[in-house]
Amino acid sequence: MERIIGLINAPFTPFYENGEVNYEPIEAYARLLVKNGLKGVFINGSSGEGYMLTDEERMKLAERWMEVAPDGFKVIVHVGSCCVKSSRKLAEHAQKIGAWGIGAMAPPFPKIGRIEELVKYCEEIAAGAPKLPFYYYHIPAFNGAFLSMLAFLKAVENRIPNFAGIKYTFESLYEYNQCRLYKDGKFDMLHGQDETILPCLAMGGAQGGIGGTTNYNGINLVGIIDAWKAGELEKARELQNFSQEVINVICHFRGNIVGGKRIMKLIGLDLGGNRTPFQNMTDDEEKQMKAELEEIRFFERCNKF
Amino acid sequence: MERIIGLINAPFTPFYENGEVNYEPIEAYARLLVKNGLKGVFINGSSGEGYMLTDEERMKLAERWMEVAPDGFKVIVHVGSCCVKSSRKLAEHAQKIGAWGIGAMAPPFPKIGRIEELVKYCEEIAAGAPKLPFYYYHIPAFNGAFLSMLAFLKAVENRIPNFAGIKYTFESLYEYNQCRLYKDGKFDMLHGQDETILPCLAMGGAQGGIGGTTNYNGINLVGIIDAWKAGELEKARELQNFSQEVINVICHFRGNIVGGKRIMKLIGLDLGGNRTPFQNMTDDEEKQMKAELEEIRFFERCNKF
Amino acid sequence: MERIIGLINAPFTPFYENGEVNYEPIEAYARLLVKNGLKGVFINGSSGEGYMLTDEERMKLAERWMEVAPDGFKVIVHVGSCCVKSSRKLAEHAQKIGAWGIGAMAPPFPKIGRIEELVKYCEEIAAGAPKLPFYYYHIPAFNGAFLSMLAFLKAVENRIPNFAGIKYTFESLYEYNQCRLYKDGKFDMLHGQDETILPCLAMGGAQGGIGGTTNYNGINLVGIIDAWKAGELEKARELQNFSQEVINVICHFRGNIVGGKRIMKLIGLDLGGNRTPFQNMTDDEEKQMKAELEEIRFFERCNKF
Amino acid sequence: MERIIGLINAPFTPFYENGEVNYEPIEAYARLLVKNGLKGVFINGSSGEGYMLTDEERMKLAERWMEVAPDGFKVIVHVGSCCVKSSRKLAEHAQKIGAWGIGAMAPPFPKIGRIEELVKYCEEIAAGAPKLPFYYYHIPAFNGAFLSMLAFLKAVENRIPNFAGIKYTFESLYEYNQCRLYKDGKFDMLHGQDETILPCLAMGGAQGGIGGTTNYNGINLVGIIDAWKAGELEKARELQNFSQEVINVICHFRGNIVGGKRIMKLIGLDLGGNRTPFQNMTDDEEKQMKAELEEIRFFERCNKF
């Protein structure tokens, strides 16, 4: 199975002021990502408010991303849902439109408490797109599925033929590394926390990753990997430290889904607000965030069109 | 606003073996509930695997329940969803088909951490069915929304004109009582844990309630209220103790959604299995459960056709 | 084994301004409790900041309470500690000085995750006072020991000859009742939440209890039981509702250990502050609390000397 | 203030079979640690079952370690306790006997929920040993004190003159790095998870650390740092991967405090069992653990006398 090398971006979903999905900015969005070194997109995930979208919106977004994605730019469709029947349908659709791959996080309801539940859930979905690699998206802080990923790999490996690996969005680099080493690297372990790319590289990981702050800071996050590979440790550290400072700022504004999305407007691509229950940033908050970003000279270094 | 008096049942959703919704048993189901003293149904909630259904399935189920519900039998439609746009649509549909009321739990994703998020979420949904009473369904063990319900009542009361009250499925009878007493009982506090109807009655609560084990044990749960009102404390205690024993059994079989649903088959109304990621009971487990129920002489006392 | 009938009070530990234990007020304290209908004390527990005291202080406090306790007034000594060797020593001391009983909560460190760990912990302690009844103090919100109490009773019953029962400070009246019914009431289930005495009585429980707000509101909490036994349901409800209002107030001031202790000063028995890391109330907070208590006419109805 | 460079070991506390502390092995223990490259000890912490010891035992252990520690071998005394008065006394004692430094974790009871509580707690303790550096020991998985360490540093820096830094035993290398960078490295950030020394080094951290598996695997953990500094990345990775395999084994045997302590016996230094409520390993478990360690050829590479 092909491995993902480099960074994939988890895009935000653009909305009109009336709350409907706005498919218009996606073409420019894709160009921006390509220009700044991203290798693909992981759409309709947490950054993309996938769980807040209808199945129809999710499919239309997938179609639109497929239309605008240049050759070799991977479109991976997150199809996770509380309703496995919907997930299955979204998986079938992703394969039909020629997406590169699919992924799904554990459902937040019912909260998954046993490995077997998770394996069965992934099995039913992955079978809907048998020709595409399936990635499990591990983000327990969002869905409460605090399960051992090593145990999951062992349980899943003979059950799901197109199982490719894990998007690992959790703090334990120890567990990440154990999964990475399992059967000499049988599975593709995508790093999923932009704040720790450099330490993960040092362990031998983070050959591929999926980022959320890559939307606006991808150029520097890609730079960490390039600097590391070039043996420029100090440069890699500076880029990682800078990227953490960017994350510090969004943490003051309800995180990436709310604050990060608004940064897109500040760098020139207005994607609108968020769906309820997310609380949109006020104009005052936007001003304050802009000031904080200026203080770290973000706009001189961020993704550029 | 009309108060709910007596017990409403949260029905299971029947499935065919192939996993599709089976609308056929609903007519008999409604008759069973009426016969055993239930005053209505709260459909598509947690017992009904509402989150595991597509919007279309949820609407068809609502329509079917409306068709079979006799006069005065309340059909309340749970419309909660991670996608507030879907919830809004389901609310509009519920009003259109003449449902008695609607309800919604907090979305499990994103996890609600602030009262304001919850108020806004409920506001957008309730506005879709302005002529129907809206009940917030408080079940934090399922969605992580551990918020103060008294603070929520204060925040919501001038924001949502058709806000009726709370289906309170949590252990704190202290908080329940404080909500019940708020502004001399301004809001309808529906008791939501079948294991504690009697203690709640003693405090002055549980005038209305929504049960999950009422599906098969409603006659005894209704009996608790009748006995209490008749001053027959010892009888009420015996019925409450028995009802706890029934709950003890389902706790051995993954709870009401899995184990409780299978009891329906044992009393004569086969509703099929559960959707993934729920793990269906095996035949061995069914046998074992049946034996445990016989041991407490459940089948002599349960809901009867 | 003798059952506890009525309410036992969990006293606060008096401190001088310099932070040392002040044994002087204990005599008046005991008189106050007797006068307002309490049947004994559960000392050095959570209200008594037992975990914040040295072993020597705990033993001196136990001795002082024994000296001032009138005949028939039960002194139960909480001997729980992270150091089981200390707990054992405190248990031996309690028996030596003639205390009525002992108790211990699960240690907060290491966090107890298995029934067997808890049984062994209790076993070693209880063996230090073989002639006294041993009560397990279940308060998982404080120590994280969220274990099934029914499973614990089954595990402990043939292991600890002087095991008497549980001080149950948790919201699940369902679990409380199941423990109460176990082997026809073999164990003494002491109710441990002053906010729900009435509902617990209705189920048949709360024959005995240990309170924290009984320190200043014991007369009304005892009144709930008396009214219930006299068949005066409305009176019992009024007293329970009032007692919840008192608890509402202390919840605004960091709970019973901080806010409740300061109420003692307001009713005439200054017990000083709390040990670090508790944050003592400021004078402003005290004024505000007093005003809130006046608003519910607390001082007209509270414990009196 | 002097920085800690290299790895400090958190020793286990030796017990006799009767459960009393055995001070005899400590001399050989110190020699073992020196020989395998450790720079000091952090005694009476979590590995040392400090919370399970009496104050007297803790002081005698501190005295014994001071007696046997060679010149330049740092003895840091963990003095944390639920009783701040005990902690203060232990801090004073540590300074009196000439310890190099002191440390304290947040008390597990009452659970710390506010920065100010933690600052005050540390302040009272640190003031007992004003001439020694004070380290806060951040291990929230053990005591529930999930507070922002950056916010803590800001709150503490002008309050505690001898505050030196943090022993950081948590997974967030992002937060670790932010603390490390605060005010150009004003505080000493000791790395506290042996499974991630290499990734932490890559970020610029882990100049000093405190380990728990260094007791028996120190030579390899020290080797990670040496290899990294020598530019031997592959060697560092191999050593880190091996060290993770060792940790995998102890995770099968209730972790370092139970399983790790028993490894000491297997490498030639029998330290006895654990205090209740820890469940000691059975002989069968010991055999199984030994087999697992042999499978990874641990005994060929571990700490040697």
C-alpha cells in the first residue's frame, strides 16, 4: 500500500452567512495548499465540521474537492458518523468519485468502550470502499475512545483488508512509536499534532502527517520536516517553536475549529463562521487575535497565495 | 403549557435482520404500551438508537408512530443530532405531522462545555417547531454535557418561548428538586431514571417521567406511582425494588439498548438487533438473560399483550 | 451488630489562627450537637480535614472527643490515610480509647482501581480494632474510587469479621438500595448526603446517616426523619427543601469544608480556618454568605446552643 | 541556581517481609546507581511509595541516602503529603541534613482545582527549606491536578524565591516545551517520562530528567542522551526503542511501582514488596515477567553492579 509522505491538510468547511455550505472558495483553497507544500486534504473531519454537516453536504464537498484537486494531490474523505449506515454510504461515494482514501474516527455516541466495537464499526465502513486505503482517526479527546491503539492494530489487521493505518491525534509519542514499530512498520502512522512534529521525527516517525494548523501555517510545518531531513536541527527547532506560538494564539480563541478558521479570513480566504453549537468569534475577538498574531510576526511567515 | 402526567415510554427501533428499519411491529408496539398504562412515546432517543438512524428513517418512524398512536397518546420526537441543521429539519417535520412535542439531548460532538453553547443549540432547534413544547434531554453520561441544569433553566427561560422542561436522566435528585422548585415549578421536570421513581415521588417530583425499561416493565413502574398516590407505601417499595431487580439483569447484558431490546422478543415482540457499534446479544446470552429473568419471576409480572 | 439509628455528625476540626489544632471548643461543640438531636460524631473525616492532620493530632482529637462525649453519644473515628501503617495505628488507638467504631475511605493515592485492593486495605485497618465495627466510607468524588459497592460487599463479607457497613456518600440511590437489600439488610447502610434524606427514607433507607451540614442544620435534618416517621409528608418536604437551600448557599463558598465551617462562627462557635490547600473565606465572602443565609431565614431555624 | 544535567533516579523503598522499611540495601543501591551513570536520587516520591510511609520513615530514609551518597551525587527529597504541616516538617528536615533539593507533587486530596491553591501549597512547603531548590512534581495522572503548567510558572515565579522548576511527568511535549522556553529558560524543566527522552532532546529539552525505570535500565536511558549528544541518532533510537520495550513489560505487571520494583530483585538487589493497597506480584507473575524480559534480552543490557 502506498504510504503518505509529507503533510496532508484538514481543511475547514466554508459557510455563507446564512449558514449554508459555500463551495465557491474551495478552488482557491486547494491552490493555496498546493503552493505551500501540502500533499493533500483530509476533508469533513473535525476541522471541517464533518459531524455538523448533512450527508448531502459531505458528498458535495467531496465532489468539489475532487474537481479542484490537481494530479497527485490526495483527497482523503472522513466518513465517520454516529450512523454507520451513513458512513457506509459516504465511503461508497468516496470510492465512486475517485477519492484517494477514506478515514473515520470512533463515534462519540455511543461512546466506544471495547476494541471489538471499534473493529466492527471500522469493518462495516471500510467494506464500503474496498479499493481505498482506510485510516482510523484516533482523537480520543473528542470522542472519548481512549483505547490502546496497539491492541486495536492487532485486532484489526486480519479483519479489514484495506486498513492502512492511523491518524494519531493524541499526546502519547510512546504509544505512537510502539504502533509505528509494530511488525516492522506494517501500518502507516500519520502524525496528527502539529505541535510535536520535530520530536516525532527524532523517534523516526512523522514521515506522514495530517495537520489542522497547516491551513495557514503549513509552510512552516512542512519546513520542520525539510530542515530535519537536511540536518538543520536549529532551523527545525525554530520552526517548531514558532508553530507552537501560533497554536498558543488559537488556544485563546476556542481552538482551531473556531479561531483557526478565522485566521483564514485574516490571510485572505474568508470561510465564514461555524455551525452551532460552536460559538463564532466576535469582531472584538478577531481584532485581538490579529494583534496577537502580529506580535509573533505571523503574517510575515504564514501561508501565502 | 400542558404538563406530562404519568409515564412516557422511550421505544426501541425495530430492525430487520439485514439492518434496515422494520416499521411493521410499531402498531402492535403502541397497543402494548397503551394497555400497560403508558401515556405516550419519546421516539428516536437513546433507547431508539436515534443517533444511529438516518434523517429519513427518523422521519418515517415519526410518521408511523403518529399513524398508530391512539387519541391522547403523546408522540414526542427526539430530534437531537450532531448536525443542528438536521435537528432543525426533524423539528419542522415533527410539527408538520402533528407530534405532541419534541426533545433534544446535547450533541456528543462537539462536547458541550458552556451553557451558552447549549442554549443556542436548543434555540435553533426549538424554533423549528414553535407550536410544540421543547424538552431538553439531560443525559450527561452519554454525551459529556455535565452542566448545571439550574443554570441552564435560568439561561434558557427568556430565550426559547416553547421551552417546556427537562427530561432529567441523571442521579442527582438534589439538582432535580432544585430545578423542580425553580419559580414555583415553572418548568416540567420529567423524571428519567426508572430505578428511582419512588424516592423522587417522595420529594414531590416524578409527576411525569420518561422510561426506558417501561417497554417491558411499564406496568410495574406505573404501579409505583399509583401505589404512592393511594398511600400504599409498602406496595410502592415492593414494585420499585422489583423494578431495580429487572434493571440489575439488563446491566449484565450491556444495558437497556442491547439487553432491554432483547427482552421485547422474550415477551413476544421481536424487534431485531442493534446497529453497529452496539454488539448484539448472542443466543447464549439470550438464554442466560432469560434464566435470570425467570429467577425473579419477571415473566409473570411484566407488560402483557 | 448494633445498628446506627438517627444522624451522626461529621465535625469540623477547630484551628487556632496560627494553624495549630485548637482542642478547646470541642466540649461546647459536643453539647451543641447533642442538644440538636445528633446521635454521635464521625471525626477526622473529610469535613474534619482528617487527611490534613498529623497522626498525633488525629489521636489527640479522638481522645478529646471521647472525654467530652456524653453516655450513648457515639464517637466513630475515621482512620483512613494514604499510609496504611498510620491507619492501622489510628485504628488500634481508637479501640484503646474506647471509641464506638471506626471508618476509612479509600486512599486517594494510589487511586484504587480494583475491589481486591480495597478489600485488602480495609482488612489491614479493620484488624487493628477487631472489637469495633468498621465502616467503609464511600465518597468516590473525593478519591476516585468509583467501584461497585455491591461487588465490594460481596467481596468483603467473609474477609473482615468486624465489617459493619458503608457510609454511602454518592448520588446513586439505586446502588444504595441494592446494598441495603443485600442479604435482607445484612449490612448497615448509612446515608451520607444531607440533600436526599427524604427520598432515601421513602425507599426504606436512611435509618441511620452521617451528615456534614448537620453541624449547623442538624435540627432540621433530624426533623425530616421525625416528620417522615410521624407521617407528616408535607413537613418533611419543607424541611428537606429548606436543607437543600442551605446547601445551595455553601456551594457558593467552596462547599462544606470551607463555607460550612465558617457558618459555625456565624452561629456562635468559631472554629477558625482551614489548612492549606483549602482557601479560607475572606471577610467579604463571609459577609456575603451571611446575607444569603439571612435571605433564607437560616438563623431563625438553625442549630441553637 | 544550579541546573540538573543528566538523569536522576527515583528509587524504590526497600521493605522487609514484615512490611517494615529495610534501610540495609540502600548503600549497595546508591553504588549501583552511580556505576550506571545516574546523577542523584529523588527519594520518597511515587516510585518510593512516599505517600505510603510515615513521616519518621521518610526522614530516616532521607538520612540514610545522605549517608551513602558520594560527593556530588544529588539527594532530592520528595516531601509532598496531604498534610502540609508534615510536608513543611519534612522540608525543614531535608535542609537540616544537607539534602541537595526538595520537591512535592500536588496533594491527591483535596484534589487541586485552582492554580492559587497549588501556589499556596508549594509556598508553605518551600519556605521550610529556603536554601534548597524546590521542584514541583507534575504528575496529574496520579493526583488529578490537571492544571496548566505555564500558568503555574507565571503564578509562582514571584511568590517562591527558591522555586527551581518542574519535574514534568505528563505526555504533552508541547506544554513541556512552552514551559522550557518561558523567559528564555528561566526554570529547570526536568523530563519525567523515560519513554520519550529522545523526542524531548530533539526539541531542546531533557537536559535533565528524573526517571523511574532508571533503577534497572539507567545505563540505556543515559545512553540515549550520550548518543544524541554525540550525533549518533540511530544509536539513540535503538536505545529509546529498547527502553520502551522494557516499559512494555512492566506495564503487564501493574507498572513500575510493583513490576519495576520486582525487576530489582531479578538483577540482584531484592527490595521486598509493596505496601497495601498495592498488590504484590505473585511468584508466577515474577516468572512470567522474567521470561518476558529475557525475550527482549534485557538482562544482557540492564544496570550492572
